Amino acid sequence: MNRLSLALYLLFVLVFGQTNQQIPLLPTGTEPQTPILYREYDTVPLALEKPIHPSTYFLGPGDRLRINISGGIFEEPISGEWALENIDNYILVDPTGNLIVPRFGPINVLGMTLAALEHEVSRRAKEQIYEEVQVAVNLIRVRTFRILAYGAVNQPGFISVTPVTRLIDCIRYAKGVHKYAHSDSVYLIRDGERIRIDLRKFLVEGNLENNPVVREGDIIYVPFNDDMAEQARSFTEYNKNQVIVTGFVRSPGRIAHMPGYSARDYIAMAGGILDIGNEAGCKIIRSNGTQLGRALEEIVKPGDIIDVPEAAKSKLFKNMGAVQSLTSVASLILAWMAIDRTNSQ
């Protein structure tokens, strides 16, 4: 009976004694501590060099704004009575550059600064509806847009930037420059004008004029060096199949294809050849099955496999155990033959 009672007690504990793992809900009316602006737009503050000045920031499609119109005293059109109205809206500049402000209709903000927009909203409010009004326009989140980077960059094409992104960051977004890129020249093409940029002055002297902030419509061009300018076309590839480096290298694996790079470059990116690897025996296996021997200096194509074999001396010494065993057996046979010859004499 005691055993039966104990078994029933344990069963009761297992069934009804489970810990409640549910996360309790927040009490009604309480909210998370995240500020409402970032909670609403699911974003984090953008890292800035300095505060954005309303008189120098030009608006564009994608900017998020908060427009507050307070103290707006207006006359009801039907009753003729005076009323007080407060408007607080979060508005997105649409792809055409229009901003739809309640009661005022669309305002095209292309080429307009943040300060100019605040002045325009205040002017319309006083002229069209309100006797007295206070207007505040706040920039909640800056827009992103795409610009073209091409030439001797490792990933030519369009990159996503913001109105506070600088030229050197754009080059980093394009995966850096090609190993055959020109060492001195980078060009910023803006409004049809080609501006030569000397990034060394920025890197050495901190000269921001040679690391400007980009704008919509800008194009970044990095030329190839003088020796490779005529072969630039062969260093550009739309095929993005990765290159596999295998064999006796320090970090075998897949590497993104870099047009114009040789097998030696890829082996270096894989950590280099091990002491027991055979550098001279490096081979490339093409995607069509063909093989290139002694291919250390061959230009690699997308989808190639670079194989570094084991060195001959490594194979020899790796099998030293078998050689030693054969040597031991041979020594025993020779010793037995010597003993047998001595006994026979």
C-alpha cells in the first residue's frame, strides 16, 4: 500500500506540478520603453558625423518627417465658430518627391531644404486656414538611395547609400578596389561633370574636400592602372560563381570570384600553401572538366577549382613507418643469414 501511495503521489506531482513557462503579458496601458519614434518605424538612430542642419539638408523620396501644427485657430465654415486644432502627423516623402500634408494637399519637396519646408508649411497654414499657428517639421529618418560605382572595383554596380554617406564608404560598399586599380585617381561624376578625387589627401591629411558626401545621381568611377587599362574588359565578369580552393592550403574553402586574379592570389586568400604542399604542382580544374597543370600564374575563371597537391617529400616521410618496418625485417633476415653462415662454418 505504501508503494502504491507513493506512486500515485509522484504521478500527481508530474501531472499538476509543472512550472508555468508562459511569459506574462504587460498590464493594460503599459508600453515598452523603446521611444515611440523608433518603435513605430522599427529603426535605430543613424550614426552621424555631426547634427544635420535644417538649412543644408535637402529632402528627397524616402525621408520620414514629423509635422506638428499647433495652436491653429480657424473659423468653422458652417457654424462660423472659432476652433482650435492640433495636427501631428508622421509623413513619408513619396517616390515622386511629393509630401501630402493634411489640409494643405501635396507639396513637392525636391530641391527643398528642411528649413524651407517648415517655412512653406507655416506660410500655407497662415494664408489658407489658420489665424495663428506654430509649425514644427522634424526629420525622423533619412532616406536611402542608389548610386552607380563601376570600373576597377571588386563589385561594380549600384550600391545603397544615404545623404550622409561619403565617397570612401561607397568604395567599401563596392567591396574595395581591384588590385589593378589606379593608385591615385578616383572620379566623381556629378551633373555631367567629372571631378577627380585624390583620396590620399583625405587619408593622410584628413581633407574632406577629397572625400565628399554623395548625392542622388552621382556616379563613382575607379580607373584601372595604365598598364592594365587596355585589358580592363577582361577584368569584369557578370558570372558570380565562386572559386573553390582545396588541397594542402591553410584554409581551404569557397572564395568569391575576383576577375583578373591568378591562382596564386586565391591561394594567398586561402592562407597560403602548407609546408607539405607542392606549389609547383598546383592545378586548375575548369567547370567543363579540363585541367591546367602548373597553373600558379594562370588567371582564374568563375567556377574553377584550384587544387594544391601534397609534396613528394611529404608522401615519402609520411610512409616512413612502412619503410622502417621493411628495414627492420631486412635487418633480421641479414642477421639470421649471418648467424646461419657462422654456424655452418
